[in-house]
Amino acid sequence: MNVGAPFDDFWLGRENVKRDTKIILIGAGIGGLTAAIALQSRGFKVEIYEQAPQLAEVGAGLTLSPNATHGLESIGLGPRLAQLATRPERQAVLHYRTGEVLVDLPRGDLPKKQYGADYYQIHRADLHTLLADAVRSHDPNAIKLSHTFAGLTQNNNAVDVTFTNGVAVSADVVIGCDGIKSAVREVLWGKAAPRFTGNIAWRGLVPIERLPKGFKLDPPSAAAVGVKHSMARYLIRDGTVLNYVAFAEKAGWEVESWAVRSEVSELLSEFHDWHESFQTFLAATPPELCFKWAIHDRDPLPQWTKNRVTLLGDAAHPMLPFLGMGAASGIEDSVVLARAFEAAGSIEEGLKRYEGARRERATFIQLASREAQSRLQGGKVDNYTKNEHKNEEFLGLFNYNPATVAV
Ligand SMILES: Cc1cc2nc3c(=O)[nH]c(=O)nc-3n(C[C@H](O)[C@H](O)[C@H](O)COP(=O)(O)OP(=O)(O)OC[C@H]3O[C@@H](n4cnc5c(N)ncnc54)[C@H](O)[C@@H]3O)c2cc1C
């Protein structure tokens, strides 16, 4: 797979994009905030417009594979990330009914030796706070809350953006980082609702003291394969909280939101034939920390950029969560975008370099994330070996550094 664009000599020796270019980002999720820091740390001035009245991320864990860690380290967040995140020593793939280890994957210092950066697991809120603090340390006024994007018009010189609160702003460039339901994407490429995939994800956080005495998570970081069901679970926050996400193929409920509570009893009945090593921690979920989400998807876009407006993160390429690469891909986009602007002689060139370097890889991961569903939930559990486990590392996705890839 070609993971980056070849360097194009045509652009060499041209004047750079001016640092006073006004860049507006719509959406302060992991993608928008990372892009802001990457641009700020190269001297660009950015404004981020976020619909929420307060910055917050949901209570859940997030895997940061070496390709994402490279991106965060390149914008100066490495030391703080190492303090906040957990680095698993090993990972396993488990059999859903017997709980036995089917595949063992060494981690620890191996990813760093092999790919140049660590493999981490972190609470999403901790990463989000780290990013927001970094944006504000560059510019305390960069994040504008309570601004819901309403629309934009553009010509060859500027983009005019309006918000539902009546505010109107003008910019040289606009980046839509507004997630899977992106309104910016809709303005550029037309209305098309995300499609329900037939999967529901339950996510929960279990304080470790709620687990029965003597209960062991062996190893602490694992995925489990099943029949129309799968699961991932790992410890975060210095081993004090167990994070899990449990997937089931299930029709009839399609609400796409991280904020919908689920009864723990519903979750237990869905996973009733799973080994007790899973049932035990599911049952220990505090009722207020059990949520469900209907997983939606979109087809890859043939183009992200229109004139002076482009897309980033889930707005550009929402991915099913079966490879755990959605946020990682948004982080990759962000670093590449900033490098593309730094290298370019014009806004048009910067956006062209960005999309040229990113779209092929992002599309590949989008499609591979779909295929991963049948591997994990297809029911071929009894013969599941390392050969079957064609995961994100096997696909070569760890072997990518957004801070050095050709732009
Ligand atoms: C169950 C599950 C588990 C996952 N696990 C992983 C994992 O382990 N590793 C990984 O890399 N990825 C994972 N992902 C994917 C990851 O969560 C997403 O890819 C990532 O959060 C997307 O970030 P984003 O910034 O592009 O979008 P979002 O996080 O959706 O942020 C969009 C932001 O835009 C704002 N916004 C929306 N509309 C507007 C508007 N009109 N005006 C202004 N602001 C607006 C929103 O309020 C929000 O703040 C998982 C996803 C799921 C569903």
C-alpha cells in the first residue's frame, strides 16, 4: 500500500503560505484540536468554532497506535502523553465462550523499537483536555464555544462562514472537523445521512475496586472474538479503571450518540453466552457509566477539498471502530495538514498536498475497518490463530509517521 504521496518537484522553491493566513476549524474534537496545535506550532493563527457550550469528551478509552503517537509527539505532547496514558505489556485475543487466549501479542517497548513510537491506551477525556490545554497555551482565545456552524459561501479570495447564533466570520481557509454528521461536508458534497451498519456498541468504565476480590484480567489488555459479537477491554488511568467496548450485530435500534444510557441487564442478556471472565466485569459496570451507541458508516469520498474548504477526521472519513483507527487517522490528518501548509506556496497548493498525502491511506483504513468486522464477529472462533488475526498492525498501519511522510 502506498501510504503517502510522492514528493512533487513542481512545488519546490516557491514562496510559503503566509503565517497570517486565517484558518478556521469547525469542531473541537480530537481531530480539530490536534490540527489546531499542529498549525499553531508552525506559526499559523487558527480559530476553532465548537457547537458545545463547554469542552468535553465522553467517558471511554481510546487506543493510540504508534502512528498516532508519532503525530502527538511531533507537536510536543509526548512527555505529557507518556504520563497520562497506559502502555500495555502485551495484548491477547480471547475466545468469547472459553475465555482462553487464542493469540498473544507482545507490546511493552516493542512498538517503539519496531515503529519508533509507543502503543498507548488512554481515557478520551484526558487526551481531549491535554489537546485543549495545548491549543490555549498557544492562544487563550483560539477556541470559540457555543458556535454551531450553519453554512458557508466561498469565492477565490475568501470563505464566509455563518453560525446559528448569528455570528458571521470570514477566513482564508476552512477545515471541517465536525465529525461523522459533518455539516461542512454536507455543504461541500451534498446531503447524505450516515448509514446504520447493524451494529450496536456498548461502552462502559468500571472502577477497578468494583471487581470481585481476586478477579484477574489476564492480560489486562485484550480483544475477544465471537459470533456476531466482539469486545475489547483494557485498563486506563494507571490501572484504576477498566474500559470496555462490546459490539453486537443487532437491528431495531439506530440512535447515533455517545450519550444514550443502557441498562446493564440489557448488556448482560446480549452477552449471556460469554465466558464468566467477561460477564463478571460487565456486571460490575456502574449503572450511570453504561452507554450504547448505534454504529453508523459512510462510503469514502472521492474528493475532500472544494476550493478553500476541506475536511479532516471523521468528517472526511468516518470509520467503523473495529480497527481502532478513527481518532488515530484524524491525528495523522492534522499533522500532515500543517506540514502541507508549511511546505506550500499557496493555499490551493497546501490543500492539494494535504489531500494528496492523506486520502488514499484514509480510504484504505475506512474499507479495512469494515472488513475487520467479519474477522472479529464472523464466528470462526475455534480455529482463530495468529494467521487469522489480520489486525491493524498486520495491515501495516503502525508503520506510518505523519511527521515525516512525504507531503
Ligand atoms: C465505540 C468506538 C470506539 C472507538 N475507539 C477508537 C480507538 O480506540 N482508537 C481510535 O483511534 N479511534 C477510535 N474510535 C474512533 C474515534 O472515536 C473517532 O474517529 C474520533 O473521535 C473522531 O474525532 P473527530 O474530531 O474527527 O470527530 P468528533 O470527535 O466527532 O468531533 C467533532 C466535533 O465537532 C463538533 N461539531 C459537530 N457539528 C458541529 C457544528 N455544526 N458546528 C460546530 N461544531 C460542531 C462536535 O461537537 C465535536 O466536538 C472509536 C469510535 C467508536 C464509535
